[in-house]
Amino acid sequence: MDHAAHERPGSAGEHALQEANGSRERADRFYREQVADHLNGHMREFVGRMEMMFVGTADGGGECDVTFRAGPPGFVRVVDPRTLAWPEYRGNGVMASAGNIVENGHVGLLFMDFVRDLVGLHVNGEAALLSASEFDERHPEEPVDADVPGRRPERWVTVHVEEAYIHCSKHVPRLMPVPRNRQWGTDDRKAKGGDAFGVAASRGLGAHAKRALRQGAPRLS
């Protein structure tokens, strides 16, 4: 949502649809009552106990990507009411979200509580990448994850909060968490899901490669 281009929150497209569908009054009430330009105390507490979030990014041409991040409660740090940060660890090496942020800093975050409150929090803002050493220098008060031994961030993503607002609970399902031993940062193919959607198989990988994917072994060239 672009505050600079419009007096009202929101985009020109959503404003046009509101007018066409007779919902401008309801939208204005939502903007007035639910959209903040910072994280208030309730929002900060909410983020501080979340174990997952969805991250929406787009490249310089507007091509979009949505990814998922998870960690121990509080893995997303509320540095101050206008700043969020989270660590990025070694993954599959694609770095699609980070690459998008390099081209286009606008990000949309969605935190969902499927267990207790059955509500969500949208956070939109401007993201930047910091090396682990840069983040440590700027925020020495932020601890490294004590619950994830041996894991060090490769970089951090910081977000300057521009908008924060509720995702209503009306259609949020209630889920029951169960214990799971998560292998943070693993390169084991089986632990990462292997070829769960059959893409590698559909591209004609040989029997050895298919077996390696099923068994979690690295593919040999």
C-alpha cells in the first residue's frame, strides 16, 4: 500500500474496486481503525511468540514470490516499533527472496496464529539485507539463537515498518501443534522433502539419481 501516492492508505486499484463495489465506507473504517504505521505493544507481543511467517517479495519487474520462514518463538526480532529483523541461514543456495529484495525492497509479511488467537498480522515495509557482522555491529543487544546450537546467520533481513494491520480470524482454521524434531539447516535431501512433487522424476533423472533423492543421498555428477 502506497501512502505517498494517495492521501488514503491503499493502492489506486483497491480504491477503484471499493468505489465500484460500494465498499469505500467500510474500507475507510478499516483504514482508520486497524491500519497502523508502527507495531504497537499488542503487535510486538504477537510477533515475539510467532514461530513462522510468510514473506512476499517481488523483483524489479514485479514478478512475485512468496516464501515461508520458521524458527523458535521470537526468531523474528522486534528491534523497535518501526523495525523488524530475522536471520537467514544456509539453505538451497537459490536466495530468491534475498535476490528480490536487492532489486525491490518492498516486502509483505504475514504472521498467522493458528493455535491460540486464530488471527493474523500483516506487516508491509521496506527491507534491506545486512551481513551477519553488520547486524551485530548495529544491534549488539540482539542475541544469537541459543536454541539452535551451531547455527549462525549468513545474513539478516531488516524491515522498516510502513503498515501493520489485522488479518481477520473469520476463516482461520485451528491447528493442534505436535512435537517435531526439526533439522535446522540440514542439507539432507530426504529431510528437506526430496522430490515430493515429482519434478526431478518428470525430467528423466536416472535410476541412481532418483534413488539418491529418495534415500536422501547427494546426487553424484
